[in-house]
Amino acid sequence: MSNYHVTQKKGQEGWNVQKEGGKKASAVVSTQKQAEQLAKQFSSNNGGGEVRIHRQNGGPIRDSDTVKPGNDPKSIKDTKH
């Protein structure tokens, strides 16, 4: 499984898509929505996993979404995504 994080570093205008454990961003785009879509696409292409979306300026995780066929730790249906 491939987990990805959507982050924005302090002082940075764009949003990073970074594979968990990676040293560099896989992509940098102008909006959080674009970054989230790319992260989900990258994760799906690599067998699924979790996409974790952080708050602006290096903030904590505000949302997480499982990309199929990843294993969702919660058995409830995700009504947000």
C-alpha cells in the first residue's frame, strides 16, 4: 500500500503531494483540492492506501481517506468522500 500526505509548508504558496517516508514531494500544485486528487491517483496506481490531508502551513492532519483497495481501519462507510 502507498500512503500519501497533502501538505503545505509555512511560507509556501503551493501544496505538496508526498509519499509517506519520501524525502521529496511527488508533485507541487497550486490548490489543496488538486493535491488531494493527485494523491488519490498516485495511491490508487500503487495498490491503494491512505491519503492524509493536513491543514495549511504545516498544520496537523484534518482529514484522511482510504483509496481502494487499501484496508480501511474503520468498517463504517465514509460519507465524506
